[in-house]
Amino acid sequence: MHQIPQIEPWYDRKERQALSEYLKSGGWLTEFEKTKQLEKKIAAFSGSKYCLMTVNGTISLVLALLSLDLKPGDEVLVPNLTMIATPNSAVLLGLKPVLVDIEADTLCLDLKAAEKAVSSKTRGMLYVPFNGRSGRMEEVVDFCRKHRIYLIEDAAQALGSRYQGKHLGTFGAIGSFSFSVPKIITMGQGGCLITDNIRLYRKMKYIKDFGRIKGGIDIHPVLGWNFKFTDLQAVIGLCQMEKLEWRVSRKKEIYDRLRRGLASLPQVLMLSTDLSDTVPWFMDIYVSDPDKLALFLLSKNIATRRIYPAVSSQKIYKEKQGKYPVSEKFAKKGLWLPSSARLSNKEIDYIVKQIRNYYS
């Protein structure tokens, strides 16, 4: 069997042709009409009123937090199992990320733990639908309303995922997405923000363009930076959006085929996942010996990746460490299997066969 990558960018002649045509047209490369077209497509797909493209999914979180007028020292609730960009975006602005343990059945932030973590200084929650799973979205919204805090959805892993038919990223004040190479669609890098709030949309738009109300007019009523996108990336993004619905469907098929193939192995846990709403970004399994399994699979030309370490285990967050048994348990056991939408059924069955061989 050839080498099966854990993930890979997927583009073809459509992207190459679109880029060639754009360059021949004399496009200015920077953020302009193609970016606006992409924003409209993402807004329509997610059911949002407004979409704003940004440099990447980390800066999109920073921009979202900037728009909410939080002050240094304000606290933001963050799940202890997430990509490091989630808490780092708060730290960059002088905010205090308060780590919260997760639920074992969804791997999303545990609201019971959040009740213990919330304080008079809490101003927001960065909620992460881990691997596209929504968690208890209605209860999350109610929790944030009860405590009068902002809900920002870090939905970087959740493009295409929904909760009761409503797209993730649309439940809070702002939803944030990423388009880095591992994501279901990619432009190499890039991120975006969605919202239904015209005031927040306008403020974020000003901030990302040096604080200007209109491009090219150097009057700056608010403090801003350059977080702009490029039309060159948007050309790729428009092609990728045309393939999104198919990729959403294929990701679900891959997860289901793996789940059925591994179901009889007591050593392997795949979380119960409602594939009618959830699009697994990566194919995640949880085992007692992920490093040994990863080495074995690599010897069989199957690449894998360990899931994120618990934030509390990172050196830069050690001083914030409390008790996070669930997130630490899953972080130690988690392994991402090959997850490209390009995987063939033959490759999926080969992966299942080798995992079964390992535990036989």
C-alpha cells in the first residue's frame, strides 16, 4: 500500500485554471471583489447575515475579541482541550483564559465545570465544537445569557456542522472559522468571522483595515490593524466552496465506515456522533497506547497525528493548572487517523485492517 497521509490539501485543475484566469485578468491580488464574493458564499452557506474574511483563524479570534471592548484582566472561559490558538488569542489582548474541563461524551466544554469557573470578572466564553461536535448548544446559549457573558464560537473545526439544522458559529455573538491546510476547505491559510449583528460586523471590518471606515480614506476613528485577506486566496476559496457539500458528505461516510469497521474492538473508542448534523473534521479514536499504535501504523504506510495536548499541560499555561481529569484523559489517548476527503474505501478498509491486526 502506498503512503496514506493523515491530511493533505486538495485542489485540482479548477483552482489552477481559476488562478491562471485571475492573474491574466490583471487582478490586484489584494482583498477586493473576489473576497467579497467569497464572503457572500460563506454567509449564505452558514445562514449568517454577515461574513468577514481575515488573515487566519487565530487572528479571527483576536478580531472577534477586540470588537467586544473587553479590558485587560477580563476573564474568558476556554475548554482545556483545544488548539492552542484559542487561549492564546485571549492572552494576546491581555485577557485571562480560564480553563474549563470538557464532557466525556462530546469533548466540548462542560457547563457544570464552567459554573464553578465563572466569576464576577468573566466576560466571555470561547466555545469550541471539538471535531465538529456541537455539544449541548442550547444549554451553552442559556448559560451565557444567564451570566451575561459573550459567546464566541471557535468553530475552526466545524464548517458544515450543525445543531438541530442550524449551522455552528451562528449561536453566539460571533463565529470564527479557519481555512488552514488541514481544514475541510483550504486556501493555504485564512479565516473568517460570521455574525448577524451589524454593529459588530462594522466594527470588525474597521479594525481589520487599520481602523478606517472606508478603504483608501485615511481617517481612523477606531484603533485598527491590517488583518486583510487577499483576492488570490479568495479565487481558490471560491473553487473550494463549490466542493464543500460533497466533502461534507464524504467526511461523514469515512467516519461511518471507520466506526463500523472498528466497532467490535473493545480497545478502540470512537465517540457516538450524530452524523446527520456533525461533520467530523478529523477521524478521531481513543486508545490506551496511541504512540505505539501510531508507530505501528506508520510502519504500514499509514500516517496519524496525536490530538492536542491538554492546554493545562503546556508549559506556558502551567500556572493556570487545576483539575481537568476528562480533558487530560482524552488528550493522552487521542489519535487522529487519516482524514482526507480523498480517502478511498479501499484505503479506509486497509486502515481498519491494520488497526485490527495490531490489537489481534
